[in-house]
Amino acid sequence: HGAGDIHKIFDVTATLKQKAMLMVTYSAGLRINETARLRITDIDSSRMLIRVNQGKGNKDRHTLLSQVALETLREYWKEYRPKDWLFPRDTNSAEHVPVTTIQGAFKRAKRQANLRKPASCHTLRHSFATHLLEAGVDLHTIQLLLGHSSIRTTTVYLHVSNKSLAKIVSPLDLDQPRKPRK
């Protein structure tokens, strides 16, 4: 899914809370259970990082905090005033939001945005990785951001887009002056 499709989803998301959940999931490359379990203290705006506590395999890691996501989170915080969990089940809840709530928000927004391609909440994480790869971020860095212990997991996860393939120059041609294609 292209970045345009992702932005369409954010544009039509029903509530500010749902928009913030989906935006953080995509912009940080989180698994949805990691988004659900974020605490307010996991957002480090001074270093522009999100701490993921006890991710898959009980591993802690840091990932990116997007400036756009941070602005949305600040707006969300002003309106909802969460106390401990970043996304509580409801206003006065001591429990975090259920994963099914995030999945439901994604499905509704996808339908609202008129996107026909198959996609789930996990597509946001996959798109994060693909978009970073297309932007020239190296695979090892993407591996660390996603929290994969093996680079093989990361490489299986990512598909190299045709757009990226078209930009690659064969090593044989690297030292040659570029000639226009016929």
C-alpha cells in the first residue's frame, strides 16, 4: 500500500483516538498489541522515540516517533487526558484498549476510504517497513526498528517494489556514463 492510501485511512478515521492509534501503529512500525499496550511514559518527545516494552519475544526496543504522529498525540491527549495507558479501554479505564478495537477502527476507515486492496492493521507495519526501504533506509536499521531478532524475518517481510528495482544500477554500469534509454 502506498503512502497515499495510508493517508486516506487517517483522513477518514472516525475519532481522534482511533486516528492516533492507527497513526502511531504505522509511523512507528508497531504490532497492534504493542500499540494497545503503550503507556504515556513510552513516548519520548525529547528524543523523538517510542519505547516498546516487552514486545514479541519479551524484548524491549525503541522505534521512531514521527513529528506528525506527535502532534496528533498531543491533540489526542488534550481531548482524552489518558492517565497511564496511552490508549485506555475507555475514559476511566485501568485497562488498555483491546486489539479488536484497533482492528475495527482500521477496517471501518479502510471501507470509508474506499480502498479495495486486501489490508489489515498489520499492513500498517508492513507499509512502514516498505516505505523506509524505498526511502533508502538500510535493512539492518529496519530490522532493529521492527524488533526482529533475525534479518531473515525482515527480508521475508519486505517486498522490493518495482519502483525501487527501476532505480538500481547494475554494478557493471556503475562506472559508465549514463546514456538515455531507447
